[in-house]
Amino acid sequence: MKSEKEAAPREGWSSRTGILALTLLVAALLLVGAVRGRLLGTPLERDEGEYAYAGQLLLQGSPPYAHVYNMKFPGTYVAYALIEATLGETIEGIHFGLLLLNMATVIVLFLVGKRLFGNTGAAVAGASYALLSLNPSVLGTSAHATHFVVLPTMVGLLLLLDASKSGRPSTTYLSGLMFGLAFLMKQHAMFFLCFAVLFFSWERLRHRTSLRGFLKETVLLMAGLATPLAFTVLILWWAGVWDSFWFLTFSYAREYVSIVTASEGLVNLGREFPRVVGPSVAIWVLAAIGLVAEIRDPESFRKRLLLLFAGFSALTVCPGLYFRPHYFVTVLPAVALLAAAGVSPIARSLSRAAGVPWESVAMGIAVLALGASIWSQYLIFFRFTPKEVSRVMYGLEPFPEAVEIGRWLRAQPGKENPVLVLGAEPEIYFYSGRRSATGYIYVYSVWENQLYADSMMRQMIREVEDSRPQYVIVEFVPKRLQGWTAEFLNRSYMLEGRVDMISSAQTEYLWGAEASTKPGRARRYLYVFKRVAE
């Protein structure tokens, strides 16, 4: 019977490979710091705006789901609140929080790679993830929930490497706790929980653990998985938002993920996957080679871990079949680890031919792959301004304009009065420091083909009319809301401002009489209405 490759050979940091590995890790962290630091001021996009506004409300004492109606679990809201409390309620503070989070994830992935592959693989895994998660192809410069999923997942995986062999109670529980925290960040992480339970159970059975011991250890892991959610449920129940939480995160979420058909999902995947891979195709090729190498490898601890982790990571991208670019962030740790696995067979073959140490060849291959990715995105990483990066990534979405509208609203008197954004830019609430007139901070739920659309629309209209917002910002209005919107605005509002998005580089802001008199020549408009005495 062949012995298993349970772990990589022990290699000290003072060895040649250790020094090379640490050098590549430091270079990757410096790259992350330089690029993310230069782009700290990139305007928030709408998901970031939602999290920032929800975090802002948390700091004001408003619980999740009381004034923000969304299907996501509250973990990312809490994470944003912590960032805002410590680093400031600013764009720069939020993106600096992402910078620190991303650096921490790179380091943890480096440590996982060290456990599985030794120094060389650690360097390749950590540096690969640093670059993959930075890529605009996965909207990597924006602080999406998927980044907040990955860090606790990787900490959980690092602990799971020990727990699956030793069954040590504290390590087992803490591993489950980390995976449970990842689930709180976004429901897509449920597949990481499935991975943890399956892999842990498989390994403990292989170690011939007694049935009683196996059940005790598995229950301990699952207790760790359940603790964050159980604690959250108790808090939400105590805060009086349980009904809203259940409806939004279970009932509505179930409808939301059933909107896209299988055929539409395949179209979405076919459109987005090549874009995700494109800038870092060399790293993905190494990962594909690593996947084949692991499949062909004799039965081993590493093989079981990597194949299971890659499979469940791929599943995290699939709920709803939307395949949006930032969804792929959760699969990037698996890609980085497989890239580390793929470098080794190539390097060993080349080293035999060249007569040089394979570790040096492996580092050279990694540097070339990473360098190709950096070169393909040189302008975004090192030349474009934060506003230009926003335009490259998101086109003519009004994210830079939202900053100016929010700043204008913040300067107006009556800060205690709510405002309404008809469209999908909750970042305006965050910038302005104003409350939304309704918990529906997006109008998407009104036009979606789902069971609750009508009741959501009626609730939204009722909340808006009861709160009588001081300002209404109109970005777009779904067809089914157009009649009510026209009547509502005509009854009590007058045009106060107009934002003319003429091109990606030119926007005009018109206020007062000029907003209604100056001819428009823009590709896209936003309108600001002010409530007048009725």
C-alpha cells in the first residue's frame, strides 16, 4: 500500500526556497498595496453603496432589515460598519479596509500553500491570489461581499488542515466557526460549509476514528458552523426584525434565484467566464495543469482536499445562474492553489533539461505568468485615475455622479428629512448622510418576474408617501412604477437639478432654473426633484 503525501516537506524560511518564497510574497503584497492604495478614491459602485449605507445605519443603531430590504445575510453589513467605525465613513476608508482584508487573505493563502506544497507552492498560491483578486475582470478593486467571504473561508481551511488529522476539539470548533462566519457574509458560502463537513468527515473516518469519536468531532465542527448564524438569529429576533429577515433572506431570496432559466444561465456563463479569465489566462492555464496533475496523482490527502475544494468553490459561483463577474472571487483561492500544483510538474521537467533546481524554474514560471497579467492591465493598475477605472469597469454607470449628488444633498438644510432614489444607487444615501424614504433602496425587486413583486411595490409606495421625502433623485423608473411616479412628482415636487452624462469623461451638473431651461445633449440623465409646500 502506497503511503500518502500527507503534507509538503518541511522547509525553513532561511533556506534558499524560503527566501525566494518570502520575496515573492512581499512583492505581491507591495503590488496590492500600491494598486489598491492608488485607487482608494474610486467611487463606490451600487453594491458597495448598499453595504456602506447599511453599515452607516448600524452605527446609528438601526438593525439590519429595518430600513434596508435586501436578501443578503448581514455579515458584510457588520463588516462595513466595523470598517466605517475604525477607518471613517468615506470611500477611502472603505477601500483601505478592503486593502487590509485582501492582504490578510493573501497571507493566509500563502500559509495554506506552505502546508500543501512547501515554500515554492506557498509563494505561487499567495501571489496568484493577490493578482487574481485585484483584477478588474472580477471587479476586484470594489469591496464586494465575496472578498469578505474568502478571508474567513481560508482561515477555516487552514484550521481544517489540522483538525481533519488531529480531531483536536478547539481547532475543529474554530474551523467550523470560520466557515460559519463566511456564510454570514453571503449565502453563496453555504457550499464551503458543505465542503468542510464532507472533507472533515472523510478524513476522520480514514484515520479510523471510533464511531463515537467521529460523531462527537463532527457535531463539534457543525456546532462551530452554526454558532454565527444562531447568534445572528437571536440578535435579529431581539431587535424585532425577524419577520423581515426571514422574508427577505429566505422567501424572497428563493424567488430571486429561480428567475434565470438554465439556458439563460449558460449564456451568462459563456459571456462572463472568458472575461474573467482573460487578463490572467496564464495563471488559469497553470491551474488547469494543476487540476489534471492532481486528478492523475495517486490517492493523497492533498488530492482529496484540492479536488473537493475546487469543486465546491465552483458551486459558490452558481446560485441564481447570474454569473456576475464578482461572483468568481470565491473560486479564486482554489484557482491559486491549483496554479501552485500546476507549476511543479512543468518546473521539474524543465529543470531536468536545463540542469537547474526545479524550485528556481518554478519561481521563474510564476513570475512570468504573474507578469503577463500585470502587463495586460498596466493602464488600470498604474495609469488611470480612480474615476477612469470606474468607467472602464462599469461603463456609463453614474457612480462618479453619485458622489457629487451626495455631496450636494449633504450641503442642503433639513438633514433630518429622508430622500428617495428611484433607481439603483444606494451610495447616494451613504454620501449624503440621509435616510432613505423606503427600505427598498433598489427598484429592481419591483420589476423582477417574481411572486412578491406586486406586494413589494405596494409597500414601497406606501412607505414613500408616508415619509414624504425632501428630495427625489430619478435615475430610472420601471414601467410599472411610471404612472405613480409621474403623479407623485407632479403633485408635490419641482425640478431642482439635472445631471447630464455627456460622455465617459464629461458630466454637467445643472442646478436651479438652469436645470429646466438649458437644452440637454447627454447620453444619460439623472434628475433631482425638491418637495414644495402642498
